[in-house]
Amino acid sequence: MRVYRWLSKCFPAAFRAEYQAELEAAAADLLNDEGAKGPLRRARLWIGLYVDAITRGFAERRSASPARASLMRSMTSEWRQAVRATLSRPATSIIAIALLGLGMGANAAVFGVVNATLLRPLPFREPDRLAMLWERYSPMHLDTMPWSDADFTDVRAAKSLAGAAIFRTRSFVLTGQASPARVRALAVEGGLFDVLGAGADRGRLFTEADSDAARDDIIVLTHAAWVNRFNADPEIVGKSILLDNRPRTVIGVLAAGVSFPPPVTFSGQMLTIEPELYLPYTIDRSAKARGTHSGFAIARLRDGVAPQAAGEEIAAIGRELERRFPDSNADVEMHLTPLHGQSVVTFRSVLFLLLGAVAGVLLIACASISNLMLARASGRAREMALRTALGAGRASIVRQLLFESTILGAGGLILGLFFAEAMSKALFAINPIELPAMFQATLDWRVLGFSVAMMLGAVVVFGLAPSLSGSRADLVSMLRSGTRSTSTRGERRTKAALVVIQVALAVVLLVGSGLTIRSLTRLWQVDPGFKPDNVVTTALRLPDSRYGAVSEQRAFQERWLTAVRRLPGITHAASMTMLPFSFDKNSSDYTIVGEPKPKSGDYQLAVFNYVSADFAGALGVPVIEGRSFQESDTADSPAVTVISESLARRHWAPGLAPGHQLRFTDDPAEAPKTIVGVVGDVRMGGFDAKPEATIYVPMAQSPVGAFWTTVSTSRAAEALSPDLRGALREIDPALPLDEIR
């Protein structure tokens, strides 16, 4: 009887006060009479009593509130009339729904990206407790400098940190598949996955013991790599795969949806690593480790510790290390940044600007539809006047017109969600702000909630004024005017105000678009310092297991460029470690031989680019003074260098730079390099970046294992790709040729 007593609350309170006891007594008598006829009969009786309590209770409530019942009947009738009115004017309705669909679709698509990047939490346990750790080196203007292993070991002991881990990027050649492939990897300390709170889909993840044992024969796959590279092999755990021709055993697969690290904003640029596999990171505990900065660090704050408090403790540790190790830690500061905020800092303002622009488009659409609805309401003034004469109140007319607007808004919302799906795919296809895959938009509850709220707001914006205007119909005036319909002064003012709003919003968007186009035009007119037309490039990375020696790297480089230059349609070919607009940068300091030595803490910074002969011809970089590198600049010839114009003007008047010598401060024992030429400045960071002082080093004298190969050609990249891959197969069939573009 307890359940029946609870269900009887469906009856009004006054009804229960008078008849509650009788209802329960009647139910008890029925149960006693029917209980002896079997459990099935008793169950059927219980169900009947429950249904009767609910249906009769609500019926009693309706009969007890005649005003509410009348309102419900009236609203039902108004909905039916709204549907008929919408269907009776299909052209107007279709135009309104199409306008709303486009506006809402654009807003939903952009908000989906905003949600995925700025609102959706990162896929880790308590992601708001995670922070990136950074070192800052002001003398070289480095606000986000990587960590040295020794500094990290000292900082990880901070009391405000529940755990910390260090990692660095790696790259391998995967063989044993249909064709060799380049895979991105991350060397991670064993405790990283505990810091993240990430789990394994199968197998296990790394532990501190794996890092302490300096193991390099085991790997963990990401879920995406397991599916895409190994066809979701259920027996993958325990198998060995070849990376750089070395077998490594798969010990686990990371859980689906976990991608680490998210984008890392480093030196003002967003780096999207998106590794496919992980291997253990072994901390370097040697004496020289404190001066080598090559790792990124992440930490989890203890519960109850604010980021500001943790940052103060880490900064204090940095000051103590500076006091203890002045040679390596002078002017080195330490700080932290919340992980999520640090990952999206480069495109936060762009997304909000884009969201504001599409919101303006939706407002213009709403103003247009509002005018359309006003014109439609003017044509229906006689209808509304007759309804008023027949007894319809103003509230009823307003509700019906708002219902019509709601139908249009709902249609626009449904159409907009379809548009949003297509727009989201298009946005990620062109990827104008280089969003990583982990930030791809999905239709979750936030996007749906935003879309519904946007629809309701749009209904109010474009439906309220026509509804209020249409409810003011005057029967006497309408009968005097016959079939003619004239606008009242209020309607004319409303229409004029809507036109002003439309024009104002359109002008704002038009001016913004014009300024954007003007900015883009001016950027395109900026000389980047090289000629990108008819240039094709690709990347190569030589595995250390087979090309660890300098002589092996030099021999491969010579054979590779010789083979490429023989291909049809190639006019110039060269290799380089830095490609314009690739946003990769290797900066260091230098000294000019014969000039006073800079004061301690003062640095002359330059970008270093290791290039092969004919790099100026391949990129179309002008030679201003002297010469570029030649094939005669070999390992056995005197050390030479070419510098950019901005660096030359930093020290000498025009024409005086060739013949001087410079030395890399990092290695004072190295022989000085003679400047043989000056080339034009190249905007390595993009059209809007300032040219940086650059030092070019010949690869023949300082070989490297990772580089871009750039060719000037009359052929398209698609036509040249098979020839480039064929040339590489003849030299080393186990090497993959990365994306050709």
C-alpha cells in the first residue's frame, strides 16, 4: 500500500484530504478479495490500481482547475492554427527556415569548435589539476624553455606537486609493414600515465621501474595507431615491431580517446605532436645534464593547492638552483601554466572573433525574418481583427504568432544542425587555424544546448515584434478600410528600426571583411624573401641505427641530391634543416672574431640553418654579396658560412661582411668559419613575421640526420612524387619519404 499511497499524490490536495482514507480502504478490500485467486491475478490488480491512481488523479486535477484546462485547450488550438498558417504560406516559411538554418548552422559549427577547444575538458583525470612546467631564460628572450633533466629532478620534489613527468619527441621508421612509414613517438617518463590518470585499453602502461631500468625495448601504442597501423590486432600485446630496424615489444595499448600531449605553445608557436607510440624516457643523471635543455615537463598539483601557490614554490626552487649552480642556472627562472589554457592560447582570440562574426550574420538573418513577419502580419491584420471580434484575447493572438515563429525557429534549428555538421567537416578540412585532431568538434550536449538556446533567442528576436504588432488589430478601422491593409505608425517605426539594425550590422560585418581582405592583400604583397612558385619539398629523417656516423650522413646526402638532380624537370635541388613557414627554429648565440667579447649575460642571437649547396637557387633566395655555397665546400676545405642581410648589417656596412669570421659560442674549440657571402632575409615565421638574423652552415661540413629536401621544378608535386620515391628506393628501400607538397 505504500506505493499506492505515494501514487495517490496525483490527486489534488483537497481531494486527498477528503477521500484518501476511502481510496486506501477500497484498494485494500480489492486486494483481500482477489489475493486468494493467485499471484497473477493479484499482479494484474496492482497494475490496474496504479494506472487508475495516475489517470484519475490527473483528470481530477484538470477538473479542479477549469482555467488551466481552458488555457491548455486554447494553446492546443493555437498550435494547430500556427501550423496551418505556416503551411499556408510555404514560400515565406521556406525562405525564413533557410535563412535561419544558414545562420544557426554557422553559429553551431563555430561553437562546436569553441566547445571542443575551450570548454570541453581534456581527456585526463581532473584535468584542471594538470600544468605544464617551464623554464624561462630572459637573456635569450625564451619564456618557455625546455627542461634539463637535472633541473626537473629537483623540481619534481616540490611539496605542491602530487606527481610530475618529463617527455620529449622522437621519430622512427616503422618497417615490416607493406611499406616503410614514419611514425611520431614520445619518450615519456614511467610515471607520466599516473600523472595523467590515463589507463590502458589492453596490456599495461609504463612504470617508474621501466624508466629506472633504462629500457628502450618496449613501447605502448596509442589506440588510434593500434587501429590504423595494426588493424586493431587483438593479439598485439607481446608482439615485436621494427622501429629503425630494432625490434621493440608492445606491452600495451592506450585507452581510446586519450591523446597526449595536447598542443604545446612553445616559443610563440603551437606545436601539435600527436604521437602514435610511446617509449620509456631515461633521465640523464650525468654532470653535464644540467646544461642540456631538451625535455618538456608536466605536473599534477596536489588537492587543495592553487596554481599560484605551486608556481611560487617552483620559482623559489629555481632561485635556489641558481644560487647553487651559477654556471648553468644563472638567470634561469621556473614557472608553470595550466595545461588546458596553455594548449589553446594561440587560437582562443581567433575563435571568439569568428564566433562574433557568425553571430552577427544570425542577427542580420533575424532582422530580415522579422521584417518578413511584419509584412506578413500586416497582410493578416483583417484576420486578427476578426479573431478579436470573435472573442480571442490579445494574449491568444500573441501566443499563436509566437508559435508560428517557434515552428520556423525549430525548422531552422533542424536544418542548421545538418549545415553545422557539413560546416564542421569543411572547417577541419581547410583547418585555417591548424586545430589538432583531438579538438575536432562533436555534437554533444553543450552544442545541442547552445543551439536550442540560440533558436529560442532567435525566435524572441524575430518573432516578438511581429507578434505584438499583429495583436493590435482594430476591427473598426479594418472594416472601414475594406480589404485594404495599411500599416500603423508603430509598425512603420518597427520596420524602420529593423532596417536600421540590418544595415548597421551589415556595415559592421562589411567593414570587418574589408579590413580582413585588405590585411590579407597586404600580407600577400610582402616579399617573403624566397620564391615559393614551382617549389616542391619533402622531409627525410635518417635513423641513428644505420646513419649514426657523420660520414654515413654525408654519404647519404651526396647520393640523394645527386639522384634528385637527375630527375626530369628539376632545375635546382638542395637540403636544409629549416624550411620557410614551417615554424621550426634553432637559435643560438655567436661571436664575431676580432670584435670585443660580449659581457656575461649578453647574447648575440641568430637562427642556424644547415643547408646544402645550391640552397639559394632552390628557394630563389637572392645572393647580395659574395657567393653561396658550392660543391667545393667539403669537409676537407676551410670552414665557411653564409649569413643573412640583417645579420650582416648588424655588424658591417654594405659590402664589408665577406671575409670576416664568426664562431659559435657553444663550441669555442671549433675553428672559426669564414663568411663567404650574404643572402637576402627570409621570413621564416610567415608573412607577418620579421626577418631574423640567420647563419647558414654547409651540410657537407656539418652533416645532419633530419632535413627537408627542396627542389625547383616545372612539374607538379603529384607528378614528381613517384620519381622521388623511386630515387629513394634505389638508395635505401627501408626509408620512407614523408609528405611531398
